[in-house]
Amino acid sequence: MATQLSSALEQAVNTHRLPAVGAVVVDKSGKQIYNQAFGKVDANDSSSTPYTNDTDLIIFSCTKLLTSLAAVQLLEKGKLSLDDPVTKYLPSEADVKVCTGVDKDGKPVFRDQKGTMTVLHLITHTAGYSCKAF
């Protein structure tokens, strides 16, 4: 498995399908069974520092994916339920208003929550935290 994965990742970098890539595979007991990285920190400079799995990255909105994956892992372990109210973990969210849109001046319009915000709402991005104007 490791040889095939390394070959595929290295080929993706060498053919410029990816500027750099790193992968860590952990088995269900938590034991690391693969840890490799390919490419350069600056893909446009062949003398650049090699990319490693410890290279700092700016991941922007990818935090949503990482958070959702962590939540699914907690769900698998029975430590979290999608039906749990968000306030079970974040009591400060009890009075959060739901964004329903923007008014004619482009300012957000909010309303009270109609029901209980759940973990599922957060994971599916249906909790009402954003408006198109933002």
C-alpha cells in the first residue's frame, strides 16, 4: 500500500497536478502506518525548501472540513450526537439570532431561532450564521 500511495502522490507532484502533497495514514488504533510528503514549499522554485508534513499551511475554509471530520469521529465513538443541542457544548450560543437575508440597504436581517440549533445544523451549515452580504 505504501509504495502505491507514494508512487501516486509523487507522480501527481511531478506532473504538476499538485504543487505539493503530504499524507499521513493512521490505523484505527491510532498507530501511524504512513507518513510521506512530496514537492517543494514554492512549486515555482526547484531550489525551494522541500514540503513536509510539518510545513505550515494557510487552509482558509478547509477548517470546516477538518471540524466536520473531527465531529464524525466523535460521533463514531458515541461522544457526540447529531441531535445534540449546540448549547450542550457551547452555552453561549443559546441566544444566537438567525440571519434571514439583507435589507434594502444591504444590512443583515436577523430573527430569533424557531427551534433548537443542533450539531447537525452546524455540520450541514444550516444554523443560520451567515448572510449573502457577508
